[in-house]
Amino acid sequence: MKTKLVLLVIFATVLCSLLSYSQPSQASSALNAAIDSLKDHYAPDRHMAVFDVTCIQQESGAIVRGEVDNPKAKEDVMVLVRKTLGGQMIDSLKVLPDPQLGEKQFGIVRVSVGNVRSNPRHPAELLTQALMGSGAKLLKKQGGWYYVQLPDSYMGWLEESAMKVTDAAGYDAWKSASKVIVTAYFGIVREHPSTNSLPVSDAVAGMLFKKIGASGKWASVELPDGRHAYIEKSNVEDYTAWKKSRKLTGENIEKTAKLFLGVPYLWGGTSPKGVDCSGFTKLVYRLNGMELRRDANEQAREGENVEAGEGFANLKKGDLLFFGRKGMNERSERITHVGIYLEKKEFIQSSGGGASVTLNSFDPSAANFRGDLLRIFVRARRYIGTQPVPEVPKK
């Protein structure tokens, strides 16, 4: 806290000097450069925090506008602008969630796989996915889309029709309800307890339903939007019991990972319908009871560092392998890909080059050798057996 205040004072002092000798446009540019330094503090990753702030200096005073998702971020911006420019100031800086949302600031995904995009339109880049039953914090709305923050802190645009929009009470009721989790790779949710009944939804591993009861070999469930339906008991487990039964071991990670061999590569995908590299590792670990961060570079910052050793001898099943560019001299490290180590130089990963989840090897004599990845291997991280293992904060 003291360090931050000292930095603000330094910014203000430097900028006041600039104001004495600069034209208004130059002073405004210098101030925005200082605001960018605050952005590095509050939102180092644009996918996990909002800090979109600009300050325009006019003869009548300064206009501060944009959006942040942290009230303290706004407070620090305003202190900086007042100390620097003084005079009259127009405050157009909004703190999310947008007050226009009212009390309905939560969503529960109601489709099997919700596609979260970079902009509020279907052609926009797919950033990530959210499975049915997942919660979302709503930050703002544009047309038929909401800007949301998922339980792993990741942000993006999700269609209103893909969610049950609710208030805090409704969201808490869903979270506290008894639920079942889909453990089968794929299933069908039906109107009635019969394979001849019409489908209500498809089901993929990791989805959540409210638990209602049972009818023979069928589980009676309620979807997040209140629809009642049935799914075969063999496809689901009690969620609480399932969570307690999770054992994060290398063998379990390998077993889960191999279930998805052949699943197509999908940029932004995190579900059995399609996965990118970090979406694959995230899905595999989630089904073993641990939530990883969304992107490869974020996953590379957690867990425990492991020196691979000669011929990768120091690695264990389940260790994550990170690829990209090594940091050296003034060049920073850049992580662009991730896979899961198995044993004997073999690993499993989802890559655009392979077009699906595949088994590969670092052994040049192997038929599935990937020399291209060996050349850009950066380092490995271990999540299994580390204490404490960082947990993704729940929203």
C-alpha cells in the first residue's frame, strides 16, 4: 500500500512538471501513460480484470472515462488525476457491474456448452467455454449478450439465451442445491425416463444438474432454467460424493486424458466437444477435482517448478509441459502451448497441428516423435502432490 502511494506521488510530481512546459495534449498523453502503469497493477491480464481508462484534458478541465471492475482502481485513478491536473474534473469512469443491471447480476449456464466470445457477436473469437450448471458474474449487457466473469475469473461475452439470469438469492439457491455431475463422456437428457422419449439437451462430462430423485435406471433432474428431465443413472454421480472421491494422481490424470484422444482441436474449447491446448489440461484436471487457470501462460505460473532433467528423467505422470520461447538476456519468456507428461518421454496434448488430442513423444526413434515441440520446450510444472496447491477463487 505504501509503495503504491509513493508511486502515485512520483507520478503526480513528474506530471506536474510536464504540465509546466507542455501543451495540453502532451500533458494528457503523459497522464494516460501514468494511468497505464496503474493498469499493469490492477489488470495485468485483460482476460481476468477490467481496466479501460482514458483521461482527456480540455480547457474546462479533465474528462475521465472508461470502465474498471475494482472500486479501489477507480479511487487510485481519481487521486492521480486530481494531483496531476487539479481544477474541474468530469467523472465518467464506471465501476462494473453496471448499475443498470439492477439486482440481476448473476447467470447460470443453461446450455450444455456455452461459448464465451471476445466481442458480443457470433463471428467473434471464441475465448473459452462454460458448461451447463456453471455460474457467471454479470458485469454489463450489450444487446442480447452479457459480459461475464466465470468462476475461474476469466471474462468474455456470453449470450443471454445461454443463461438463466438471476439475482444473488437465485444464484445462492442453485449453488446450495443438491446436484449430480455428468461423468459419462456423452449422454442425452430426455423428457421422460425412456430412450424413446424426446431429447431435452445433450450432456457432456462435467455438467451439473439439480438432483430431484430417481425412476428405475433413470435419474430425475432439473436444469438451471427449471426444466425437468431425465438422464440415465449410469451417466451421472452425486456431486458431493463425486468431489470427495477425487484423487489427484498421475495414473488418474493419464486415464482421464486418454478418454479424450481424438477429440478435435478447437481454439477456445474447454469441453469434450472440442479443446485447445490449455482447455484440454484444464478439463482433465477439473474432472480429477482441481481447477486450473484458463490459459497456458497462467497455468505456467502455478504449481511447482520441476527441472526436466536428462531425457526428462525427473518428470512424473501428470506434470504439465510448457512450450514457447525461453527467456534470456533482455528477452522475456513466452508460453504458447501446454501438454501433459505421461512417462518414457511420452506426452498427450491438443494442438492445431495434430487437429485433435494425440499421444506424442520426445523420443526421436518413436513414430509419434514431435521434434518441433522438443525444440520449443521451455519448462515443466507439477501440480500433483504440491502443498499448498493454488486454488482458483470462486466468484
